[in-house]
Amino acid sequence: MGIDTLRTAASDEAAGRRREQRGWYFYDWACSVYSTSVLTVFLGPYLTSVARQAADADGYVHPLGVPVRAGSFFAYSVSLSVIVAVLVMPVVGAAADRTGRKRPLLGAAAYAGAAATTAMFFLGGDRYLLGGALLIVANAAQSVAMMLYNSYLPQIAPPEERDAVSSRGWAFGYAAGSLVLVINLVLYLAHDSFGVSESTAVRICLASAGLWWGGFTLIPLLRLRDRPAAAREGTTTPGLRQLVATVRDMRRHPLTLSFLLAYLVYNDGIQTVISQASLYGSEELGLGQSTLIGAVLLVQLLAVAGALGMGRLARTYGAKRTILGSLVAWTLTLGAGYFLPARAPVGFFLLAAAIGLVLGGSQALSRSLFSHLVPPGKEAEYFSAYEMSDRGMSWLGPLLFGMTYQLTGSYRDAIVSLVAFFVIGFGLLARVPVRRAIGDAGNPVPERI
């Protein structure tokens, strides 16, 4: 009877874990549409066009009296959203770990971002300030929500399952992004048939991403569960003070901090490529919106296979080696992008295919690898630092991209400047002894990592 009881309990535990994992996948399904349709495809070119309508004769807008080239406004807005997120994420992360109430905090952040995205329907005319404000709110909220979402990974998946679970989550997200992007493409290309202008079609696409995000967030909120908080002393502190406190705690785990530094560098490059690629294609290469949407759709479709395929590669070669290989591919791809001729959609599609094959896997494996390096009981707090450079929220890359364009007036120079992030990130990651780092964090070391 005792053995049967233990078997039943183990079976029930496994079933409950799988149920939570399936619910967890659906948050990626919910929020990835924002990253794809809003941040990657529509908002960059559209907000830039809105800013140009409000620009002076020299091509500058003046938010709060500061002269900003209209072509740089979107990149600067992305950077400013990270400053907001940096102040908020450590506080929310520490509160989640101390109270154990991740689920309501996840819901609050997700619905704040979804509401701001839905409100982008009203972004028209020369309302570039409204667009910048909504982008800052949506990006910061997305960053906070993703930090809480990622921090569930070590709680819902044992070490041997994390690469696969993380990869499936990314695959769910890219599948949703592909589906909604197809619908957006139909609306955008046939907007006359639907009786709406091109501008209205874009605004409907932006708002629909917010509605999708909010609607499907209900599934993870119903399936994920809160855990009792680990016993910890102290209270949460405001903004930068909490960030400093988190970093000080991470200094007790220097190898975890070393991995995070490498991730922050190379992922800054990844996220900037994602957020600025459409702007590069439209402004430098002279490609139409339909071509850009098609290229992003190709990225989404191949990223599903790429995420699952690189997850399988990690079983053979380990997550670290697989990530390093992906960084080499990123470097070569970005270098090739610099030489793409203008008005040549075939070359842009080939570039998109290369990006898609490495995009999902490099992100999914980075997340699962970091989850092994987090001390138990501090998942949300540590993932707040991790999230600072995730999902298009990085600040240094967009800032460098925007400043390079402002100084040179060339998007080619801006895009090639990002190669440094992948080269430096490769060098930093190669130096991290991940097996020792996992042991030092107090976690079991997987057979292959």
C-alpha cells in the first residue's frame, strides 16, 4: 500500500507539473504577438512616420524641448522604456520572492502592457508623444511580466527538463506570432477591400495585439500557482536601491554574475536586431511594408523549428556550446546584412531565414541555462536582472543604433555597429565554467549542460 501510495503521489505530482507547464507555455503564446506585430513589424516604421509628420524643417522633433532626429525617436523610446523597467523590475522581483505571490503580479503587469498596446489604436496624425508614451508603458510592463514568467521555469521543470520546456515555450510564442502576423498581413495588404486606410489598418493591427495579449493571459493565470515564499529577511526597497541590493547578492555568486554579464551583452545585440530590423529594411533598403511583414513571418515560422531543433542539439552538445555556435551564426548574419543591396527582397528574405533558425534557440537555451544558476528562493529577483536585456527591452543596443544613425545618417553603419555585442558576448560566455557555477548556486548539476 505504501509503494502504491507513493506511486500515485508521484503520478499526481507529474500530472500537476505538466498542467502548469502547458499553462506556462500559453503566456508566451499571449505576449509574443506584441513582440512580433508591434515591436518588430508595425510600430517602428509607423511611429517614425508619425514623428516625421511632427518634425520641423530640419527633420527634428522636440520632446520636452530636446532636439531628436525623427528617425531616432523610436530607438530612443525603446531605450527609455528600459530605464523605467530597471527601476521597477528589481522591486517587483524582490516582492514576488518575499511574498510568493507571483501570479497576481504577473497579471497586473501583463494587463498594463496589453491596455497600453490596445490604446495604440489612437496613435494617428502627429501624436508621436502619445506613441512614445504608450511604447514606454507597454515595453516596461512586458519586461516586468516576462521576468515573473521566466522565474516560474525552475519551479515547474526539474533540471533535466528545462531546456526542452524553455524551448517549447519559445516555440509556442513564435507559432502565435506567425498566426497573428498572417492575419495582420491580410488586413494590411487588402485594407482597401476592408474599407479602411493603410494607417487605420496599421492601428488595428497594433490594437489587436493588445487584445490577444490580454485575452490569452487568462490561461496561465488560471493554471500557474503560487508557492510559499522562502524565509527571507528585509523589505523591498525603491528602484535603484533594490537593484543595487540584488547585484550585491549576486556578487556572492560571481560565476552567475559572469554568465549574466555575457547574456546582457549578446542578447542586447539580438534584441536590437529584432526591434530595428524593420526600420533598417524600410529606411535603408527601401523595402515595402508587405515585404517586411513577409520576412518577419518567415522568421517566426523558422524560429519554431529553430527553437525545437537547438533544444535537441543541446541534448548532445550541451546548452553552452549550442549558444556559442548560435552567436557565431549571428555575427556572420549581421555582417552579411550590411552588404545587402537596396530594393532586393530576396537577399532580405535569406537574411530573415538565417535569423529565424538561430533566434528562438539562442534565447530559449539562455533562459534555461540561467535558471540553473539562480539560488533557490530568489528566482524572480535574479530574473529581474536577466530580463533587463530580454525581449527587445535592452537599452544600450538601441541607444548605440540611434546615436550611430544620428551621427552618420546611415542605417548601414547603425546595423553593423551591433556586431560588437556578439563578439564580446561570445568571449565572455566562453570563459564561464557553467558546471561549477551551477554547483556554487546550490543546484544539482545536470549530466549534460
